[in-house]
Amino acid sequence: MKITAIEVQKKHPDRCSVFLDGEFAFGMGLEDALFYHLKEGAEIDEERLAFLKTELCYEDAKNTALHFLNHKMRTRKEMEKKLKESGFEEEIRERVLAFLEQYHFLDDLAYGKALVREMARQKKGRRALEEKFFLAGIDRETAQKAKKAEDLKETENALALLEKKLDGQTEITYRQKKKIQDFLLRRGFVYDTIELAFRETGVRLVREEESE
């Protein structure tokens, strides 16, 4: 087989794509390509190709993954997407993901629990939490376990936000209630929780003319 092209990747200028006999073969770090003297026109045998595609690319992918984890926790879906965007083949990606899960660098349940705690701290409702689970790629079963393990404090937080909005008022109009409802809905609370919070405050609803 012959190396027909070595192209610097547009999204990752520190990596390159190696083409053999006119077809993409694998991606690797530019430094590794230089170290192993890879260049266009050079011949490459099966044994060397296997080494470059497996062990070398695997180590490169593992380092990319660990660097990605330096910033914050990641889910398996987020990590798989990052590795794919970095040009690593499926076989290499799966091997790295297995390594990360084996040594608990990736733990979707732990990520989910942390997400519940963060949403509780921000006083967000369950719909906001469910959206976060979806975007992070956490499956339903794992999400359920996370919610059982951690307290979202949904009713407590909805009540705290409502009381802050009421600011000591014991009577409000229907229009004012609708405005507060919309505020709580935007924060991810559901109608049942909002209504429960209103009942807990004991606030009285009056018509516009009664409030004048």
C-alpha cells in the first residue's frame, strides 16, 4: 500500500488524515506522523499499518479524551461525539470509551446525580432537568436512578421563588398569577407543582376591580 496523501484536518490543525491508495485510512497527530516519517509516496506494509491504526491511534484518542475531561464531567454520548469529531474511527472510539468507563472517567449516573444537584441549586424544575438529561445523552433508566438518588427539591424551590415574587402580598389578581405562572414555567416547573406552591402560600386571588 502507498500513502497517497497526508492532509491537515481543518477542524483540528494538530491532526492529519492519512490516505492509502487514494482512500482515507486513519487520522493521527501531526507530531506522530512526523516522528514515524510518514510522507506521501511512501510504501507501508500491513504490520506497520496495524500498529499505526491500533496502538498509536488508540493512545492518541485516549489522550484527546482525557484532555476533554479536564474541563468538566462528560457523558458517554458527549465523549463519543468529541472523539468522532476529532477523526477517530469507530473501533478506536469504542476502545477508548470502554477504558474510560472501566476506570470511571465516564459515569453517566454520577453525571446525572450532579445534574440534579445543580438544577436544585439553580432552582429549576423537572422539565428543565429533563431537557438537560436529553442534551447530555443520558438514557431514561439512568436519569430515573439519578432522580431517585438526589432530591431536586422542586416544590420547595417553586415555593421559594413564588414567595419572592409575591413579596409579602396576600392578594393578587388573576393577571398577576398568570405572570408568575409563566415565570415558573420558563424555569422548568410543571403546572401541578406551581399550583401546589400557590396553595401553600395561601395567597388569595381577586378580580382586577377588587384590587383597585
